Amino acid sequence: THESNYFIYDASGSVFTRCVLTGNPVTRSGVLSTAAWERASPTMLVGCLVSGNSASDSGAILSCSAASGGLTLVNTTVANNSGRGISADASSGYDAYLTMKNSIVYGNVLNGEPSDVTGASQQKKIDHSCYPTAEPDDENGNTAENPQFKGRGKTPYALKASSPCLGAGDASVWTADDIDLLGHPRLRGRFVDMGCYECGSSGLLLMIK
């Protein structure tokens, strides 16, 4: 348990690829934060799973600070954390920059209430992603529907065959050589799923804490 501040602070310029961030309790603030200074480089999570973490004192699991380089998620799943899932804040005339593509942010709870994508920033660029506050008639390929995780086995955050997130991602960001969290091909034909797993992915995932 971390007694103050963040588990990972000032992740400016860092790229987390096919990582699992889980089981990290923080007693204040949050689990991962971008830098809070101008012209910082963005923090990126690509093909990652962020689940089972907790942040008290209204902290965010992933915190995108105002005046920072921003936070970018691509095919990343942020689910079932205790605390604000993602916070993109605004203060002193600055907005945090949050970019989400092909990602799922769902089932994160703060004080018993859903808290997935929060913050006053007007600089949120979200497309082909699943989160509860997405607009019903969204023209950017987003959905507010339940992603329908399998919820069992070695990959509980893989998607059921009935999931609205299957084949609903933007395939333009991937090539035939790219792989998902378990090492399976990211592209299946012309389509890509939302989240860290592609449909049909299964196998052993080694997590080191």
C-alpha cells in the first residue's frame, strides 16, 4: 500500500505496451499520473489491462493533469477499479488532453457510484471506445453499452461473443504484425475489437507484481 501521492508519478513520455496494472492500492491521489507541467510529452497505454486497483480520497486510477502532455489510450481496458477510472482535469485556464481509441473504460466505482471517464477538461478526443457516458447517437464509433466481459478463467476481461465491442474498433492504427495482450494477432480480417484482447484470444498470461 502506498501511503501518499501516486504509485507511478510523472509518467510523461512513457509508453506502456501490453502491460497489466493490477492490485495496487493507493491511500491518496491515484495509481498513475501524467506530469503537471507545460509541454510535457504524452503518456501512452497501448494494449494494456488496468483492473483491480484502488485509490482513496476521490483519487483517479489514471490521472491526466491539467497543463500536462496528456494521456493516450489505445486498445486498453480500464475496468473494475475502485476510484475514478480516468480523470481529465481542468484548472487555471488549462485543460488536460485525453485521447482514447478502441478502448474500454467500464465498471469503475467511486463510493458506490459509477465513475469511469470524469473531469472538466474540454480536450477529450474519444473514438471507437466503450464507456458509460458515451452519447447514444455518437458519430465517433463510441458506445455506452455493457462491454460484456467473460468474467471468468484466465482472461476475465476478454469479450463474450455477444459483446457490442467485437469488431467495433478502428483497424487503421494496426498492421498485420501487431498483437494483443496475449500475443495473438490484433487484426482479424479487416476488423479489430475494442479493449486489450481480440476475440478468440486465450492462453497463459504471466503477471509480475
